[in-house]
Amino acid sequence: MTQLLFYENAVPVSSARHKKMSVRTGADYKFAEKVNSVPLTAIEFGQAAIEYPIVFTGNADTVMPCAILGATATKNLFVKPDGSWGGKYVPAFVRRYPFVFAQDAGGKQLILHIDESFEGCNEKDRGERLFDSDGNQTQYLKSVLTFLQDYQQRFNRTQLFCKRLMELDLLRPMEAQFSLPSGERQSLSGFQTVDREKLKAVSNEDLGKMMRTDELECIYLHLGSLRHFGSLAERFSLDGDMGEEPQIITAETVEEPTDENA
């Protein structure tokens, strides 16, 4: 997973380039229909854990929590055919689109960008203007900047949470296995979950630190959310790809095979 995902043509926002641009958001999420997961910040766990499986993705150096949105690599089961969002909570990563922060050439400053390929971008006054007739930022653009600045702070805080999980060696590779009505089994891999046994072995001192920073609560929300792989299976069974008659599919999470136990 990359940090850009559905961004195709992100350019810096400027009054010179976007003085006449308006943006209409919040009604059509088709831009996200082909992603099966999006990053989450730790503060979102409480709402996201109600309906999405929360897992961790990344590499040996860094990981980030994400919400699983589909049972296959290129299908978001929460985007309806009419483009509306089929879940109660829309992750902040999705809500911030078509805007995103990107670092400048020196890597010291964050610059606001907008994906000009977004269908909601227009010069016909549909939605909210970015700049007024004098080239000044509108209240809408200021609110966008505030939202993204807040998101970035939460993102940075989440990275500290993930760093602690890695330092305590609490994560293990897992995969979700889906049993299709045909008898075929399909798997979704490449993610990690907290190892319950390793969590039980964490020292009282470290547990105390995680409890005071709400990280322990996030861990339990994450573990509880894994039951929603079953809900994803049901959504997948109701999807048009499964035929006319809806059929329930089962799902389970298992330890991802390694060279030693493959």
C-alpha cells in the first residue's frame, strides 16, 4: 500500500493555478472503488473497529494501521454502485481526498496538493471555491488546511504507536482465508496483527506506559475488529461478482505461512 493510492495527478495548490477552481466532495467515492484498504490513524480505531478489520501493513522498518475494505486486491466493498459510501464511518484518509500534504524538495515543509484528476474539481462554481476573486484563501480552503494539519499530527502520533509495537515485537504476519460457495478458498495476505501471547508477556512497566497513552486500548480495539473479516465475507457474497443468489462465505484469520512452516 502506498500513501497516495487513488491520487493520480496531485499538484501544489496555488492562487495562480487554482483561482477559479471549485471542489465538490462528499457525494461520490468512486475514486476509492478499487482499493481494498486505506491507512488509519490511532484515534480512528474507536469508530473504525465497529465495522472494519484493522490490521498493520508495512515492512521491517515501519508499519501503519489500515482498515480492510475488500476481500480481493482491487475491490472496495464499501463503495456502492452509485458511488456512495456503504459504511457508517468514512476513514479520514478517504475524507481528505482530493487534498494531500507532500514534502517540498528539501523535505522540511509540507505543501498542500490537490488531485486535479478528481471529478469534483471544476471551474463552474460547483461546490466550494478555493480562492476568492482577489486570490485570497476562502474559509473552505482554510478548513481543509486545518483538517490536514490535524490529520498529519495524528499520523505522526500513530507512527509512535506502531514503533512501540515493533520495539516490543508484538506483531506477526497473518492472512485472511475466505471459503467461497464453490468450495474454492481465497486468501488475503501481506498484513500483520498483534500476537496475543506476546502481549501477555509484556512487562508491567511497558503495559503501564501503553495504558496511559491509550495504546493498550488501541490494541484491544484492533484485536476485536478482526471479527469483521466475517462481515467482509458476507459483503463479498452479496456483491454482483458472486451471481444472482447471495450466499454466505466464511472467513478466518490464520498465521501466514513462512519458510519454516510452509
